[in-house]
Amino acid sequence: ELNLNEDIYKPKDVASRISSLKNDLITPQAYLSNAVYSAPDTETQRTRMGDIYREYMMRCKRNNAMDFDDLLLYTNLLFRDHKDVLRKYQDKFRYILVDEYQDTNFAQHLIVSQLCGDAHNLCVVGDDAQSIYSFRGANIRNILNLKKSYPDLRIFKLEQNYRSTQNIINAANSLIAKNKEQ
């Protein structure tokens, strides 16, 4: 409908960009009003990205639909704008457990942090050496910097592997040793 060049505006790339914006809690309004957000798209000649994003969100709203990223975006907005709702969920979920924390994105990390509030009743399971979803927005810093957010954090390492042969473990460890951040 917007008569866009599909070589520049590949549907997969557009969908991925919208997902990334939502996971960084950037709404269409924020995107359109701040050139910093649109700079990466300008570099790739996708100058209409803001129009696409805004139209996509309007159509979702018109159809009472949400995608997965909307669930994260709108939960964050709800908690930010309605502290009474946040308190209700903080009281309801006094203890939080998150598995595969190394694969959380910014929006997920923020929801967990808000739900924990001052109680800090958080247990995460994860392995910084197994973060494989950065292409979907996972941010390894969420687990690497957890001690800064939760100074009383205690770490329990489970280092016995019962699922793999020693050759597989050795190969994996040789790759992991090359990781820049652990």
C-alpha cells in the first residue's frame, strides 16, 4: 500500500526492526520524534520505517491484536504508568524465577526488575556461555551485570555435565574460551 521498494523494505527485515524497537521500548511516536532512533534506518535507506511502524501498530490496535513484542512493550508501559497495577503484581508474585536469563532482552529484564521491586526475591538460572539469541534481541549484559542490580546476589555453579560426552564438552569449552565477555 505504501509503494515501497521490496528490495529495501524486505518484510523479514522490517518485522525484525519493529520487534527490536519494541524490545527497546521505543514506541512509534518516540521513533518518529527522535532522529537517533531512525538513524540506522536512514543509513540503510529505509526512511519510511517510522510510517510502517506507526501503521502496523494502528492496525494491530484496530484489530484488537498484539504480537509477542507488544506483550512486553505494553506490560512495561502499564507498570510505568500505573504504579498501583505494578504493586498489585509485586504483591501477587513475591518470588520470581527466570530460566535461561542469558537470553532475556531489555524489555523482559525490565519487567523482572519492576516485579522484584525492593524485595529482590529473584532467582535466575542461566549460563553466560550459552547466550545464543542476540539475533532476537537477547542482551548478555542482563546476566553479566546482575550483581550490580542485586549486590546480595549469590551464585551457585552447577558444573557437572551429565548429558554430553567428554569430546563434546571439550569442543564446547574450547569455543567458550574465545568468548569476549563472560
